[in-house]
Amino acid sequence: MALFEEFLTVATHTWPPPAKFEAHLLIGPFDGIWDIHLRQNWVLLLRFRTGTVTFLRMGTHAELGL
């Protein structure tokens, strides 16, 4: 949970987040959704629009179908 809290603190002030989170936009059926790596295989999926963040799912790549 500490990594998620760290991400929240950083993302509140910096978007996109620093490189350590390997943030990138997905394409295809996940178009417009950000993939944020909290750990190597622990991913947070979110949507960022006009200053609003919507957290969608969190889990491993396999659990999220990525």
C-alpha cells in the first residue's frame, strides 16, 4: 500500500508521473487508459481526464488481461 500512497502523492503534483512508474497509455480495447507500474508486475489502471483521476483496477498483468 505504501507504493500506491507514494504514487498518489507524486501524481497529485506531477502528470505524467516520473519514469520509475513506467506510465504509458494503452491502446486497443484499453484505449485512453493509463498503465502505471507500482512494481514490476503490479499494475494500476486509471483514466485521467481534465484534472480528474478515475482508478479502474489494480493487479498483475495476467489478472488484468494485459
